[in-house]
Amino acid sequence: MFVSDGLTRPVHTASGERRWISALSWEDFSWRGLPQVCLVLQIVLFGTSLVLYRATDIDVRWSTDLGFLAFIGMLVALWIAIIAFAGRRVLLRRFAEALAATILFLSLIQITAPMQYGALALGRPFVDAWLDRADHWLGIDVAHLTAWTAQYPRLVSTLNMSYDSLAPQLLLPLIVLPLSGDRRALWEYLWHLHVSLFGAIICLALWPTVYVFTYRHFDPLVSPAMVEHCMNQLWNFHAGRSHTLTSQDMQGLISFPSFHTAAAVAVTWALRRQRRWIWIPIALLNVGLVSATVLLGLHYATDLIGTAVLLAASLVVYQRWFAAPVAASGLP
């Protein structure tokens, strides 16, 4: 049974002596404070998404993703079982913590992936003219940068590899941080992912874009099939011509701010206290990823500025309201 810190429970030794030991609390499994805030954010997101789908007449076919939902349910059951039998075993408690973080991560993706389409289906005016003017004010022309990049095929391949590395990177802190015992960084990482996706979806609902390559009429240096599929979805959902959504349809549609950039920075920041042979390759890879967003012609430079503002706000909120309680809880 879990109780608050400071309470104890009696046990009887082999000799019959009665001794008092501290009972396990939720803090022993890092399930207080920030993890609970992340769970509440997900509940709010999910409730908002249901209202959004009703308002935009979008039918999300959850039955097409039963395998993924069943996998999350299996992880929840395993987490409960480990908590029940972990006791004082440090490795099992770390495993339980890693499972909790993984479950929150997977459920966040499950909620926000279809929510992008509901945000887009609100049909707000595209803001590309503003973003393009902001780029010109900064002296940056993404079309010219993309044309320059196209002259170097090896650079194009390297940037594409970096850009496509995000999905496995997102899972890396969920494995490395619990194993290394950096529990503070693990939950800070989950917090920044939640804020990044929450903020990005709000921005998509308010300020959708047709992407810099469409607005400026040039071809980005990525798979044409991916671009065609993305643009068909964007136009059809924004115009209200599409209303049915399956798991096979879902992909990233957010342009402003760049979630790729936000997630890459969050991964790099989370691993900053790890050994150099882990952190340095990830940092270099993500320098390439962030560069790829512009050099491959996928994002306005202004998108990256918006991402920086979003991450800065996330860090300020974390430092102001969560850093001290997490430190006081004794997490290493």
C-alpha cells in the first residue's frame, strides 16, 4: 500500500521482534507532481479533441489503431504489476518509472496525432504571407537556401537522414535516462514534449500554413510521395472535404512552430548529463536535423524562432513551478 512520506508500517522479524520501516510512497516510483501534471494535460487534451472532432465533423476511426491501444494497455498492466511486487528493488523501481514515462509518451502521441487534423479543419486563414515577410525581414530566403543545398547530393542525403532520425530519438531518453538514474531529466523531458505538442497544436489551429515550399513554389528536397500525401491532407481537411481519419492517414502536419526542432532540442537537452559518447553524437545529429528543416525547404526560418519561444516558455515554467519541488523530492 502506498502512503505519504514519513509514515511507517510494522513488520515482524524472524525472531518475532516487531520493527517499523518506512512504507513505499508514490515518490519512490516518481509518480507525483510533474508526472501527474502531464497526465492532467493529456486528459485536457483528449477532452478538447473530442469537442474539436464534433465541431469539425471529423470521424476518428479508433478501431484502426486497436493494436497500438492494446499495446499501451499491456504496458499499463505491466506497470501496475511491477509496482505491486517491486518493493525496495531499485532496478524494478527504475523499470516501473521507465514504463510510466513510456506510457505517458505513447498516450500523448496517440491523442495529438489525430488532433492535428481537427485543428486544421477549423479552417483558419493561412498565415504564410506573414511568415514569409518575417523571413525576408531577417534576410533569409529559404528557396535560395534549398537551391544551394540541392547542389550537394551528399549533404542532401545527410540532412534527410538527420531529419528522419527523430522517431527513434524520441524513445532514446526513455531508455537511457532511467538506466542512468537521471530521473529529473526524464520527467523534465516529458514535460517539454507535452508543452511543445500542446503549443504546436494551438498554433496550428490559430495560424495554419501551406508550408514555405508551396507558398514560394519550389520543390523541397525530401520524398515527393511524402510531400504529395501531406499536401493532399492539408488542403482537404482545411477545406472541409475530408472527414474520416484512420491510423494509416496520420502524419506530422505542424509547420509553425517546428515540432521536429522542438523535439530534437528536448532530446539533446535531456541527455546533456550523459556520457560524452552518448551526448555528443546526439547533439551533432540534431544540429543537422534543425538545419535540415530550413536547408531542405520544409520550414520558414521564422518557424524556428517560434519554436525557440515555445521552448523558452516551457523551460521558464518548469524552472518556476517544477524544478524546486522535483529537487526537494530527492530525485537524483
